[in-house]
Amino acid sequence: MATSKETAAFILRHLGDPERFSVRPMFGEFALYADGKPVGFICDDQLLLKIMPESAALKNQCEKAEVFPGSKDYYLVAEDMVTGFHRLPDLLLRMAEALPFPKRRAGKKRK
């Protein structure tokens, strides 16, 4: 089931600062970026965040779920946490600080 653009826009609206948070479409779903670094996914109209020391505050508040069958677990953030957990943007930015920038892909070589 693909995620709607409205769900991605809803989550971004609640995160606030559009210069720091963005989404990119991926296979009918969305990757969530904080300061240009991937911190989670929006899949099946649900927010899933990487499990890392910086996201430990979510441990007792969120279930764990797979992004797709066989993937590693992520924190499944309920909709009421997206709208009511006011520290969520700060948590995502702390996660981004700890992550490296994605590696750039090399361009196609010309023959």
C-alpha cells in the first residue's frame, strides 16, 4: 500500500521548519530527512524512525516494526505522537547530527 502525499505533508507540517525537514519519494513510500540526512520512512501512511541511541526516548512510547518484510526494526510513531510530542523535531535533529551524510553516487561513465 503506497503512502499518500497528504500523509507526508501532514507529518512535515507538524515537524515545522521546512528548511530542516524534507521527504523524498521512494518506491511509493517516502524517506524522511532532517538536515539532509535520512532519519526514517513514511510507509503505509505511518512514520517509522531509525532505532539509535539518539532516538532512545521513543523506546517505551513506540512499538517496533519493519519498513518492509525482512528489514531491521524501526520505531513506529503513532499519529498522536506526531501531533502531540513537541520534542519530536529536536529528537530528529539530534539523530541527524549523529548520522553521516549520504554518499553521492558516481555518475554514469561515458563510453
